[in-house]
Amino acid sequence: MVRMTLVLNSAVYFFFGMIVAAIIRNVSEITEWYGSYQQECEVLGGMCLNIFLSCALMSLKLWQLASLAVPLTLTLLIQVALIGAFAYFVIFRVMGGDYEAAVMAAGTCGFGLGATPNAIANMNAMCERY
């Protein structure tokens, strides 16, 4: 019970922080009252993303998942097929079928197959490549 309360509190703080950051960023761009350092934010965000992903991957205990290899592989293949079809046939086409739509579809694939850091990494890779 206590653990669930801590998880919910963490989620509330996380989303509150994201909403406040979005408000600050939008006010900064609209009013130009204070500078918004885009390149510095991207570098810092990239560093934090790399640290998070490396910590998450290092904490995996793959030997405990050995008995679930076949069901997990089957589930992964179905999930990849469904999210790929959804990203292409729904997201890419609804968003207009242009460059921004492709970036949004890549982000959707990352989020659908993982979490927000995966989506950001996919979108960054898409932007760097094209």
C-alpha cells in the first residue's frame, strides 16, 4: 500500500513538472521575456536520456526471463507489427504524410514499444538522419 502511494506521488510530481516546463517554455517563446537555450537543453536532455537508458539496461536480469523467451518473442513480434501498422496507416497519414508526420510516427513507435525516453530517442535519431 505504501509502495503504491509512493509510485502515485512520483507520477503526480513527474507530470506536474512536465506541465510546468511546457508552460515555461511556451511563455518564453511567445513573450521573449527571457532567453530559451535550445541547444543547451538538447545537449542536457541527450545526456540525461543516455544515462537513463544505460541504467535501465544495466539493471535488467535476463537470466530470470529465460523461461519466458518464446512468449515474450511472440508478444514482441505482434506488438511491433501492430504499432508499425498504426504508426504508418494512422499517425503518418493523419498528420499529413510529410517530414513532421514521419517524426511523429517514429515517436509513436518508440512510445508504443517502450516509454517516453524511447520515443524521444527515436525522434532524435529521425531528425539527425533526415
